[in-house]
Amino acid sequence: MPYALRVAVARARRAWEDKDLRGSRPRFARRPDAPATGFDHEVVEVVQKIKGTAYVEGKMANIALGASLLDGAVVAPGEVLSFWALVGCPSAANGFSIGRSIRADMVAGEIGGGLCQVSGIAYEVGLRAGLTVVERFPHSRDLYAEDERFTPLGLDATVVWPYRDLRLRNPHPVPVRFGFVVEDRVLTASVHAALPLPPVAIEIERTDQEGLRHVRVRRQTGGGAPELISDDVYAAMPDA
């Protein structure tokens, strides 16, 4: 099937799956036309280094563009932050460059390569802010040696337009605002709210065995039992 036709089918399937029995769609968060005010309480901030890799200039450009398209997004109570609804198609026509991508264990250049770091940090900061995970996909392989990591294994979120998205719902009674900044090869993501929100603790459990890495992520809010967020198995890259 030609690529354009496969994409069209995937988009149609996604639109159909987004409908509920009443034919309505989830309410997706948008970036306001003007900077939103009143979000005076920082809930959480996550900082990651952007590693120098193959196609680093294109990767940096894609990360900066993707972050700018997410920056300032306000998620009202019950709304869903969708990565692709905000970022759009990662095409050259939309300003994206050839960045580093890994497919079938091979490093290659791809339009939009590097955006997974943006979706990953959005997932982590949303998780730590207490948002509900609607859709998230881990990578199939652990791509990094321990001294090369920019985020803990298990807090990644791969995105593939238009097949795989990152979606987070706001369960809080107040809206939250996402912030993203790229400066000096450092990517910073934060969540702010109009009122203080309860702290969230993240626990990561990892077991390595026979070339596989099994990672469980749990989250605890208040005094209740920890909530299992994800249970992922990664294949280890050779020599990683």
C-alpha cells in the first residue's frame, strides 16, 4: 500500500476510534492565542540534556520546534493533551528537519527525528503532575547505555504520526498549563496550576535478564496504595 494511502487510512481509523457511542470526540487541549495567566503554582519541572548524536542539528531544530508548539498549552479539567493534535504532521512543509531516528536497530535520518525526546519529557512531567495516561507507547528497545541516559528507562514515550500518539487527561478540578523551553542543549518541561496540587511520587522497578529489561512504573498520590502506570519490556541494544 502506498505511504500516502496508509497514512490516510490511519488518520481515518484514528478519527473513528476517537468517537464514543454518542459520536462525540474527546476535548483536546489547545495553545491559547495569548499567554494564559493565573498559573502561579509550579507543580513539577523536569530538565533533560539533549545529547549530541548523528543528525544533531536537525534533531535540535525538531526538538525546539516541537517544544514551541506544545509550550503554553492549557489543559482544562477533563480535557486531553494530545501530542499530535498540538504538533501536527512532522513534515518539511511544516518546518521540520531531518533528525536522528532508529528503526530496526539502524540509525538513520528522518523528517521529524528527535521528537520522541519532546513526547517523552511531556509524558514524564505529566505523569509527575498527576495527569491520567490515556495513550502512551514505550520504545521497543532500550537505546542507551547507563552513562548516556537523559531520562530513566520506563519514562519514555514514542510517537509515530499518525499511528501512535501521547495523550494525557487532566483529572484535577483546575486547569493546568504546560511549559517547554530549549536552551543550550537543555530541554525543560514544567506544569503549572492556578492552585497547589498534591505531590506525586514515582517508583521505577527494573529487572535485567537475558538481553531484556523489564520496567514497572508505579505512582503514588496521598496515602493510598501505589498505582501501576506501566509494565514494559525492552530489548537491550548490543553493547548497551
